[in-house]
Amino acid sequence: MKKVTANELRRLAADARESIWAQAEEEDREPKIYLHWTAGHYYQTFDSYHVNIVDDGTMYLMDDLDEVLAHTWLRNTGAVGITLCCGVGADTEDLGPEPPTAAQLKAMAEAICAIADGLWLTINKTYVLTHGEAADNEDGLDAHEDYGPNTTCERWDLEYLETEDSPEFNPEAEDGSRGGDVIRAMANEVRRKNNGAALA
């Protein structure tokens, strides 16, 4: 585990691009970035995710980005997992005593942008999904039976954020208030502000 910046993630993703794309193509798909929360405490990290983000927004790299880790059921090959260290005691009505912080969400947006830049990915639901969205196969991949917020609700990571933009659990919302929509919009804003800067 080591502390990492968004610029370092961009470089590491670029270095791993060929390997990650090859892994994904072996599974007849394209690379993905999956977004999680740990359902643990703010400073409790887990090695099943490539990037852990603690409550102050500090990012920790747990393993090489092209290492296949166990973060998203039947979707780990050719995929990068990013998690927020938070969510202990969360449920669909209350995100508990350690909800995602503004610093964590900002860092997640920066990490998504950096990794998507390095892998040459568009930041949309085809390539960047919350675990809840992936669990319900919202990208059309149909890798498994649905088990997300619109079905069994076994996994609903980041479905809502308890923020002004994403105030409540509503997986049927089409107004951009679902957590994944808000986070992707934040990541695209980071990309816009970076003005498509070339990879270092």
C-alpha cells in the first residue's frame, strides 16, 4: 500500500493500458472502472480494490492496476476497482455515521479521470460504473444474474450520496441524481478542467 496522486495514477494507468485491454479482450469486453465503498470505517483499507480513498481524500494504491483483484463479481478481469473507505452501518435510508465525504468524492472523481485518461476510456456508464450499477448489469454486459439496487439490493454501493445532488436512494431516478451519475459528472468536470491534457 502506498500513497498515490491522480497524476501518478494517470501514468500508472497508461503503463498498464496494453495489459488491461488485453485482459478485457480475452473476456470479449472492454476495460471497466468499478466504483465502490467498503462499508467499513474511514481509515480501514482493503486489498481487494486497486485504489482506496480515505476520509480526507488521500488515495492509496494497493496493487498494480493490471492485477486482477476481487472487487466486482465476475467482472474483475481487465477492470480497475476504486473504493471509498466509508459506509459502515449504511442502509438505503441512512448512510450511517461515516458517509462519503466531499473530499472522498472529489478524490474519486480525480482518480476516475486519471485512470480513464491512462486507459483511453470515455467516462460514461459503459466504462465507469458503481458496483450497484454493475450488479444490475446496467452496461448491458450481462455477466451474471442481477443483484443490485433495482433487484435484490445485495450490492448498492454509492447508489446515493446524501448530498444535495444525490439526496436519497432512488435507483429508478433518471434526473442525474443517482450516485453513479453524480460521480461520473464530477469526473467529466475534472476532465474538462484538465482540458484534455496529454498524458505525461
